[in-house]
Amino acid sequence: MISAINRQPTNPYLVLALAVLAPGAGHVAIGEPQRGLGFAFFTVLLAALTWHFSTPDQSFIGRAAAGLFVWALSIPDAYKLARIKAEIWKTKSAAA
């Protein structure tokens, strides 16, 4: 039986693709669901706030700017964590 410690981590490029598709999805894929849900929550919350306080003549990107900013921050964070986990696993499996 393979334990979670010995299991190969999710491919960082797959994590990157998931993070681009939905805020927090990359974090959930690498086993960091609380971090991913935090990013998703603040993406929605801040997008709603900027949507509420902006004028209707703004573009969609302008109206949801704060939420999109948090989403943009979550993408490299998820990829970085996935790369770190993959490199640690690679180092441990090479040493064994």
C-alpha cells in the first residue's frame, strides 16, 4: 500500500492549468484545500466589492479588478507549491 508521503505529487503543469481555470483549484489539487478555498473566497468577495462600488460604464475587468487580482496572485502560488512538492518528492525518491 502506498502512503500519501510516498505518492507522486500532481504534475506542476496540471496544477498551473487548474489554477488558471478556477481560483483555488490548483491548491486543492496539491492537497492545500484551505489555502485554495481562501483564495476562491477572497476572489469572489473582492470581485463583488469592486463590482458594487464601480460604475456600470466600466468594463468587466474594471468592475471585478480586485477579485481578478487575487486570482492572478493565486496562479503562481499554486504552481510554486506544486514545483516545491515535486522537487522534494524527486529528491527523496532518488535518495531511496
